[in-house]
Amino acid sequence: MVEVIIYTDPREEPKEAARVTIEGKVIGDTPTAESIRDRMQDERDPIINNYSDGRELLRYLASSYSNGYIVAGYDSEESLRIIEDMSDEGYQRWAKESEFDTEL
């Protein structure tokens, strides 16, 4: 699976707050997970609801949900490669060949 994992309390005892898949599924029963779900469904959200592909969403989450008290990162080196390192053309090929539905 290609995911971003969001952790709280990264300096002490990291706790998983949410996982978001490249298919746009939010996993977790925390306020952070609920907030992301709500934002994805809110047509008035100025950022999240404008993303049409899971790659865009995961890039946004990995960068915007990282601060001193929360850390977001990819679940694996493979996820990092797919989201950050692949060219757009390579990603489009990967998305067509994978079993994932990356359209949001």
C-alpha cells in the first residue's frame, strides 16, 4: 500500500493519528483522522477538495502535517519513490499498471 502516516508526539512516544492511502482512504479513529475525512468531503475546503489524484493528496499531507508536534511521512521507501521521485509520466504508467484507484 502507498500511504502517509501521521504521528503525534514525535519527540516522546510517537502515536499514530491517521493513515491516508493513495486511494484517498483515511484510516484511524482519532480527531486527526476525522478532521482529514471532514476536509476531504467539504466542498468549501480551499485545498484538499481540489486534489483529483491520490499522489497530490499524499504530497500535500506529507508536507503540511509536519510540524513540531505532528510528523507525517511515507509508510515505506517505495511509497516515497512513487510519490516524490517518479516523473509524472512514470507515475501515470505506475497508476495504470497498479491495482490502486488513485482518482479521488
